[in-house]
Amino acid sequence: MFISSPIEIAQAAVLMVQEVSFWENMKVSGYEFVSGFVLAILIGIPIGVLSGWNSNFNAVVNPFISGLYVTPKVALLPVIIIAFGIGPASKIIIVFLMAFFPIVIALKKLC
């Protein structure tokens, strides 16, 4: 009574995938995701490797990485939206933040 049947959901999905606007929206979302993730890789890998190899660099960077990692991302969203607007830049920054910290922490432990 409160949820749709799986058949209706599948039929709606088939209709939605056939629309041009669906693929345009997927293209925009894909661009934002890939851009944020590539940015996180390009910045996160060097910082993570340097943190693992150099204890002095780790002593400087670790408080910032640890502090920002445990900060709830929901608390940062209003600040990000005010700083970057509601366009693609804010979404790229959010993807960057979600990917950056796990990359840095994992590489720091590996090196």
C-alpha cells in the first residue's frame, strides 16, 4: 500500500532511461564526480605519500587532516555553498572532500 510494486519501478526506470534529459543530467553528474575524484587523487596521493615517508611533514599535516576528516560533511555544506555557489564547483568540492581524506589516510598507513 505504501510502496510501489517492483514491476512499476522497473517500467518507470525503462521510461526514464529513454529520455534525453536523463542522459544530459548523467553527463553533468559524471563530470562533477570525475573532476572531484581526479582532483582528490592528484592532491591526495602526494600528501599521503609524503606523510608516510616524512615524519616532519606528517606532524604538520596530520592535525589538519584528522580534524577535517572527523568534521561532519553536513556541517561543511553551508560553508561550501556560500563560498562556491550552487553550481558545479560546490559539487566538485564535496566529491573532493569525500575522496581526499580516505586516499591520504590509506597512503599514509601504506608508506
